[in-house]
Amino acid sequence: MSDVIPGIPGFSFRNGSLFCEDISAADLAERFQTPLYIYSRAALEHNIADWKRGIEGTPHRVFYAMKANGNLALLDLFARAGLGFDIVSAGELARALAVGAKGEDIVYSGVGKSISDIKAALEADVCCFNVESLSELDRINKVALDMGKKARISLRVNPDVDAKTHPYISTGLKNNKFGIAFDSAVEAYKKASRMPGLEVSGIDCHIGSQITELEPFVHAAHKVLDLVEALADAGIELDHVDFGGGLGVRYADEQPPSAQELINAMAQCTRERGFGHLPLFFEPGRSLVAQTGMLLMRVEYLKPTAAKNFCIVDAAMTDMIRPTLYQAQMGLVNCTERTDQNPLVYDIVGPVCESGDFLAKNRTLAVCEGDVLSMLGAGAYGMSMANNYNARSRAAEVLVDEDKAWVIRRRETIEDQMALETLLPKI
């Protein structure tokens, strides 16, 4: 038996067949059909434990960034483990509350909070709003006063730090839409401290996603702590520092630090600067769920051409958009190791009517029509970004716990897709 993803339990090859815990992937594909998302409970609990070890014995907190994967069953596991939630919409707020989260377990991020979003969050008494503009400060203050409440806020500061990641998921540079400019932050805090509907609580920073080195985190931390010092000098004391998320995972040959290494590095920065007493908040998403899930797909056709060999599967960019959107390199294997076929180089593509509809390019595979392939590391930003382009129905999701498999989201039907639409009346 060998790990499919080194260091992560849950997935392995046994006698040439890929298993999710104690059930073969091929059996799951046959039972629940494809495309299919499968998740390992053992892998989820392994990743939860990694983050919890990092904060053990400290006042620090972990808030799962729900945008990575918002399935209620997974959220329930995180809530039971004592994790909080980082949300960016009223819909995510409702999901957090549905699994039993309390307001104190929720931080509300995002650049475009509407009045109704803010009202819902104030009703839930969320731990903190991570505020991204002066206009948002004004809006939250007004809504809080109208409701007779006081909103706890942090300012998300843009430190202009290069996270060394894909530009679409870099969020801490001065030309990104996120956060308040570093040079304007102290004045923004002074403004917030004078607003009667607000309570200044902390400071927030999030520089990007899929970051695989500690250096960008450390660089950003010291810039944030420069502001904490400046705020203290101005008489504004904070009760936490939020270093956001962004910790990367291994998709190909990356070697990201562990959760514990990241937490230790951030804690060391705060101690060195004299702020070791402040609780630290972390908002991981991808590092909790990416390697706990796989996307199964069946090979429909093998299409050799003069220029390329195409392996056409029943999954598509509608099921997993990361390769198309981010040029992401995702691991992909045949669920059954074939010794009866010579390996060939294929582009693995879907049935959507776009040339950008691909799952992987230039992959060497021994494969036959009808085989089931598995995309590795598909637990984050897969199902959460799925869509209905070409009127495709979204996949089912299954959670595997040893030798049991639970449907945690049924396969969408065309009737589900059309349920919200209405024909025009006949005149």
C-alpha cells in the first residue's frame, strides 16, 4: 500500500486499485456514477488535527474559510472539532449557523457586504467584520446604529506584499481590489475609533492563496505589526491580529510548510515585536480540504489526432475549473493500474463546448475507454466553483468513513436546474 498524496491518509493504491479509505474508487464510481466528488473523513480529521496542534495551549483561533468547500457535512465536522468559520456572504453565514456555529465563531470578510448582509451578521452577533474600505466603515456604522447595536471590526490592511502565487489568487498587492492601503490604515483606524456604532477589535491581512513559502507570510506579518505599533502609539489597542489564510498544498512537487510551522512563525513574529499577548486568528481553507477530496470521471472516448491524443471524460470545467481558470496542475491517475496498455501522452478534456475545457494537459496515461480516472487534491475550489454551463448538472458528493459511504450532496437533475425558471405566459 502506498500513499497517493504523501503524508495524507485516506487514499492509497491496493493491488493496483485506488482506494478511498476501505472502498475502491472504481466501486464508488459504479455505485454513485460520475462525475463524482469523494472525500475521506480520515484525511479531513488529519488536517483538522494539524491546525489544532498548532494553536494548542494558546489563545489563537482557527476559522475555516468556507469558500473553499461549503458542503454542510464538512462544515459540521469542522464545527464539531471546535473550528470557527471565515465567511464572505450571507449565504455562508446561514451555512455556518445551520451547523451550530455561534456568532463568536464567525468572522465576516469580503469587499462587497450589502446592507442586508450586514444586518444578518449583526443579528447573529458575529465575532468581527473584516472591513475593506472607508465606505464600508460608514455603512456598518450606520446599520449598527439603526439596529441599536455595536459592530466589532477589524480593518483588512493591504500590505503590498507579493505572495508569489497565481495573479488571480494574489490579494495583498496594492493593485488588488482587497483591503485598505497600508499608508492609509492608521487614519482609517482613527476614523473607526470615533464612530459610535463601531468597536475596534483587531487588524486583518490576507495576501493570497496557494502560498508555499513562509517568507511572504513573515514579510506581511512584520508590516502588519508595524501598524499595530503605530496604533498603540495613537492610543488604539487591539484584541487580536488576523493573519488570514493562504497556506498552500502539494498538487505536484510543491513543498509547503505545515500549519504548525506557519503558526509558529507568526507567533514568533508577534513575540519579537512585543505583541505575544495578542491572540492570533488564522483563516485556512485550501489546506484543510484540498487533499481530502478527489474528482472521479469516466473515460468516454479516446481520440487520437495528428497533433494530439485526447482523452475525453465525462467531467468538465463545469465540475473543476481550476485548470482552466488558474492553469492549475492537478494530479490525475487511473483508478486501475493498467499493464495491458502502452502509456500515451494525452490531453484530458471534457464535453463542454469550449477549447478551454480541459482537466489536464500532456499527461502520460495507460488508459482504455470506460476506465475511471481520479483527479487528486480536488477537495478545494472544485464543487464550490461548479456551475451549470451547457446545462450540465452538478456532481454528487460522497463522504467515505472507513468502509461506509454517505451521500452528502445528491446529484443535481435537469429538473433542479429548471425549477427556478418560468415560461412566458401564452398570449
